[in-house]
Amino acid sequence: MDIEGAVCLVTGASSGIGAATARLLNGLGARVVLAARRADRLDALASELPGSLAVATDVTRREHLERLVARALDTYGRIDVLVNNAGQGLHVPIEELDPADLRAVFELNVIAPLVGMQCVLPVMRSQSTGSVVNVSSATSQRVFPGLGGYSATKAALNMISQVGRLELAGSGVRVSIVYPSVTATEFHDRLRAGHPVSGARSIPRDPPELVGEAIAFAISTGEAHVLVGSPPRPIIPGDDEGWSALLARQTPGT
């Protein structure tokens, strides 16, 4: 898909990966719709990005996502891209994992992207074109103590993404997964519960702009799985040298 002129919805756009992605897509000529709960930050970002639209959105509420889609259509007349980026960490050992925390993070990391897809897909089908990019995590492919709950939510998002890609084959709509590593954002300061896993500080932190480049690559190429790196790289999970390198990089202390 050509990013120039595309209407791109980005959730979690008030900071970190979402804000970096919005800036990059805007710089590539996209018309960006910014979605997040923190309206003040959205408005500040929108003032930087000509032609953008800020819509305060709680992605865990279906009516908010429906309003987001309606505002985008009213303003631009179409929706070409959905970037499901909003999410939260949960770094707690299984023995201490509160089911209420897991339900809350599952709602944000899995259900919200699913509902977001359900809200935009009728529009994309009618256009016979569209791109959905779901931001997962490399931790969904590794077994780390303390990350059972969080990694489970991202593994669930991976499966929804892959099944969605198969179900939408031939429709002109592609679903892609982007796998960030540890990113230099406020993510670890805003965990639902817990703290960064032991050894995580030894893993190099990628700038959020690097994740944004991988998301833009997924949009423009339609690749199913994209590894964050410089440059971004399409991969086959479990059967690829690049994937093996990612897994090695994700091991604390390596």
C-alpha cells in the first residue's frame, strides 16, 4: 500500500511507539488519526502534524472505537490503515498474578485490537483495500519468568492476527504483526502491575522511531510478520535466521 495520502488510524498515539509512528506516517504523506485517552497529549501532537485528527479514545470501550471510525470517515471519507498499538505490560510471577490484572490487560492488549479490527473491516472491505498492523512483542515467542500473563496476551493477539489474515485473503485487506523488542518509552513505567524482569536492563533499548519504521514497512509491503530492526525485516517465526537472532537478543544477560 502507498502510505502517501492514506488515512491511518493509530491507537496509543499520545506517547512512545504510537506518537513516533504517527510522526513518521505524517512525514510520509499520510493523513493520521490520533487515538488515545490523554486528550492533552493528542492535541499537542496534532498541532505538530498538518492534516491530522485527534480523537480522545478509550480503546477498551466499543462505542469509543465506533466514534473514532465515524470521525475518521466524516473527516476523510475513507480508512486505509489501522495500527493497533495501545497496550500495557504486566510483569508478575504466575504465583502472584492477580486474575483481575490479567483480565484488564487482556481487555486492552487483545479484545481492544479485535474490536478495532471489527470496526474498520467493513470499511476496508468496501474499498477492497486496507492494512491492519497489530503491535505484538518478541516476548510472545520466548519463555521469561515474570512475563507469563503479558506474553499470553500478545500470543493471543498473534493468533487473532494470523487467523484474520487468512480469513481476509482475497479481500484486499492484509493483517500484519510487528514484533518490538525492549523499546525506550515509558512502557515499563506504566505497568499494570509488577516491575521489569530481572536482566531486562541488559537488553539494548530500541528507539520508538525504529518500531515506527517497522510498522510503516508492514503497511507498505503487507508482510505478515515484521521484525523491528534497522532496516525492518520480514520473518517467518520459528524458521528464520533473523528470528533466531531476535530470540538470542531477547535473552537477559546476552
